[in-house]
Amino acid sequence: MSETVTIDIWSDVMCPWCVIGYRNLQAGLAQLEGEIAAEIRWLPFELNPDMPPEGEESRAHIARKYGRTGEQAAQASDMMAERARAAGFPFDYTGEGEAPPATMWNTFAAHRLLRWALVSHGAAAQTRLKLALFTAHFQQRRRIGERAVLLDIAEEAGFNRDSAAAALDDEALAQTVRAEERRAFDMNVTGVPAMVIDGQFLVPGAQGPETYANVLRKIVAKRVSS
């Protein structure tokens, strides 16, 4: 009989390492099929909370934020794309027409929708929305900082559009997201992905499938023996 663990992932939709880490986690869990299962919940972390509504082109953002040249920013983006492809989530543009520039957006509204999905529909539904947002950002290059686009994505992912719109207007929900962001700060989570297993074991950064599998085995073994 398999053991079940909870995995809370602090993550931002804008973070390429987050989708790479998630894909590698899934590969690690596949190695543990029949042995360990996981309930995954997504927690809010904004890499760029001050991002303006109009967003910023991704390579220009990397160059500005990290003090890199345009060439260095391009190399970093290409390296990230290679890692994503290896994880099974290529960043190749799949939208219609000419590809718009890859752009960083403000994600607070997206985090509100993700919290609503978890509370109203459960962890599996929240992950479905999270993956839809990853796809919209990295593969379709949609303007996910915009309300109408977020509602389109939610509806396409099987959620009621009117309920999603109400969630975006829910101030109590917004305060809950802010409180979760402060909790990350209190836990010294300064980068994402940051995975907390069973509420106590922190695994920082995007690890490989074998690492996730080994960590989960050790945690479950400790639980069983205690």
C-alpha cells in the first residue's frame, strides 16, 4: 500500500525553473508509482511584484534585473529553453500567427485565481489551472497579466468564467494570497520553486527526477519508522 505525501510548491507562473522542477518531480514520482503518491498544492510567490501592467520583454528584463548584456541574457534564455525541453516542456511557440515577444507579466491576479481553484475545487483542479497558465505563458505567449486573458485561460481549463471573475474581485482572497506570500518570506523562501514536503522538509530549486525520488523515499521511511 502506497504512502501519500503533501507537497506545497511556492512558485510563480513566470518562473521557468518552476515548470522544469514540476516536470522533474512528476518524473521522480513516476519512479515511485505504487510506493509513494503526492498531493500537490501551489503557493504564491511573485518574482517581480512591482512589474507594471504593460509587462517587460523577457530578455530585456533579465539584462536589467541581473546586470547582464543582451548577449548574456540571450544565452541564459537559450540555456533555460534547453533545460525545459529536456524536462518535457519545450518553450517552443505554439500559438497562432507570428510569435509575440516573450514577456514578463505581473502575476498577482493569477495567484488569486490559483488560490481560488484550490479552495473551491481542490488540489488536482488547482494543478490543472497552474499547468494551463504555464502553457499560456511559455508556449502560447499570452498576456496573462490581463484580466480577460486570465478568465479565458480559466474557462478553457474547465472553470466557470463568472466564478473566476468573482474570485478576481474578492478582496478577502487577495489578502489570503498576501498572507501566503509573507509566510514564504518568514520561512526564508527567497527563490522558487521551493517545495515543502509534509509541511516540514524544504527542497529548494529545480532538482532532477532521481533527487526527488530519493528525498521522498527518505521522508517516507522516516515517517514509517517514527
